[in-house]
Amino acid sequence: MADALGAGWSIEDNYAWAIGYESKLTLPLPGNDKPYVMRFTLHPLLDPAGRKSQRIVFLAGADVLGRFEISDRTTIDFALPVALTAGLDRIELTLVHPDALRPTDFLPTPDTRWLALCFHSAGLVQEDVATADQDAIGASTSLPTVIVAGNYYALQLSRIAGALPSLRGKMQVQYVDTHPSLAYSAHTRPHDAFARAQVCWLQNGVGIGATVQAIRDALPADCAIRRFAIPEMHAFWPFLSADPRAVREPDRYIPARYGFGDRIAAGLTHYPMADDLLPVIYDGLAQKEMPDLDALLAMDAMNWKRLDSRADVKLAPYLQAAVRRDRVFNAPTIPGPALMRVLAERLLDCPVLNAHLPADVRVADLDTATQGFTGRREELPIHPAIAAHFGLAWWKPGHRYRWHANSTTFEEYIVDYIRWTAWRP
């Protein structure tokens, strides 16, 4: 099984822990057109005084294959739709497990990894007769389609929309990556998904132009296209800079160990001083070189308005009102959970979908679909002086940030960044 594991795993001698919020798994397929069932044996990490189960969702692209709540060692299985596997030699799965725990928080151990579920075995079992569940999956390919096209954030939006209770059995949500050619990985979606499209959420400014145009050409003339953009934020992180150490480390850190450079911290990499002095030195230099933060925020606001001018979904007024109140950005180029929730709600507010999702139902469904949603795990720490300057409502001194499967304060992160510390097990 070790050869199949991508990001989000900690491999032991005879088993593997799924760590953090999400894990990737690539499994071999026989290459025929027969129906198969995936089977896993696993057990959860539980806190006797707290969490009594671990949730897990299995995804193939935007398609939800199975949802489980695991409270003991058990064997689970779910059907693999033939439409996703026919003629292929492998399938890529995403495992979402939002309830990870740190053993050190409740056990006498120094283990600080964020662990969710321990996998003992995985297997592919052929089904001689299609099950009722498989029939239902096959029937779904005749449903009207919502196409969600773009990059990873479009994929997140497709997962949110696909989890809405009111759309189940009425609309099929289909993600399309705009970075490869439209023909690439065509097996990840039904062949007639575009022909059945009633709504298309199209992300601006990402992907290959020819692919985006091919998507537009493949949509029916009456398909409602809703263009959206993912905004960025730089005022919270004014010292962003390229770092020559930030190179790809295959099978460990992609695109780099630390994807966001810091010019103040990078300038301290060769200083021979104790770790406990580094945050003090950094803070002194940062305070001395701190730019006009309000002017930077004004520049961000101008860029949000510029994005709005090219999109159907307008976000600038919300961002200006909420940027201090909500966790709007996890990092300069990474939207936070509050922003993704607002974007999903506004994309869903269109005539085609309002028949299934009037305003009150839309809010209730999004509450269900986004329960526990925290967005990407790269929460780039914010300098305490900057957080205090902007009066961020969600921040407090000593605030801890998620850095993939790790939990860190700003001071801890800066020391690790300066030392270029390995943070993956």
C-alpha cells in the first residue's frame, strides 16, 4: 500500500496513519469495465475524554464515493462507479478526515502529529452483480449538471455544492480542471456532462486559455455561466519575498518546504544566535521596516474591485466589511473558510438553482455542507503587531495556526522558517 500513498500520510512498519485534514491515495485498477468495490480495514484515533469517532469522506475528483463515521477498528467498503474506472489502470482518491487529534494532547507521549485514522489494509473486490447503490450512481448520469471549472478552489466549491442535501438526486455537480487540455483525464467526468449542463461556474484567470474556450464551446447555448475570481490579500503579510531555498523536494515538499518567502526572516538565516533570540531580532527588524499597512490594505481593496469588474460574483464589498471580522484569508493567495462559504452562497444564487435552493434553504444547506470546513491547511502566521493593528476579531496573542498537519504560533513558525526546518514526518 505504501507505493500508493501521496500527501497526507505517515507510514509505519505495517500500517499508515492518515494525517491532518486530507490525504491522497492512488490505487491500481485492472483496466476492464467491470464493477468493483473498495475495501479498507482501519481504526480511528480517539480521545477517551473527548472525541468518540472520526469522520472520513472518500472522493474521486468531485464525486463522493463514501462517507463514514468510525468509532472502532472496522472494515468498510464502497462501490466504484464503472464510469470512473472503465479501461483505466489506476484511480486517484482524496480522503477528507476533519477530526484529526494530537496524541500529545491527551496521552503520555511526545507525538505531536495530527492523526485521524490508521489504515491496516486496502483491497479491490470485483462485484459480479451491480448493487442497488451502483444502479443509483448510474442513474445520476442523466441528471442536469452544474459544471465547476477552474483550479483547486473550484474543486473545493464543487465539493461544497455536491454535498448540499437539497440538490441530491436533482442536480449533478461536476468539477473540470482548466489546467490540462479538455481531453485529458476525461474519465473523471461523464462524457455527456457538458451536454446536460444548466449552470457553469467558471473561474477567471486560471488554466489554459484553449481549455477554457473549449469548455465554453461545449456548453449548451442556454447554460447560465457564472464567472468568479479568487481574490488575494497582501496587507497582512507585507514582507513577502522569494526565497532561493524554496525549491521542489519530490515526494516530500511540493512546490517547496515553505511556499511563502519572508525577506526579514530570510535575512537572518546565517546569523549564529540561539533560537529563542531569533523572534526578538526578527520583531525588531520588522517593526523598523514596517510599511504603511493601511495603504497596503487600500491597494488590496483596489485589486478586489478590479477582479469584480470582470466577474459575475462581486466580492469586494464583502471583503472590505469582513476582512477584520472573519477569517477571510488563510494566506496571501489562499482564501479562508468564510470567503469560500460566501462565494459558494453567491454562486448558488441564480435562477436555475433557486427552484431547488431558495434563500432560507440555501443557508441551511450550506450550514450542513460546510460544518467543520476550514479550507486549505496553509495558514500563514500573521505578525502579532499586524494582527493588532487591524484588530482582527478571530486573533488573540499566542494564536496557533495550522501549517498542514502542524500547529504553530507566529514565533515558532518564524524560527522554523529561518532554520528551514523539516516539518513533515
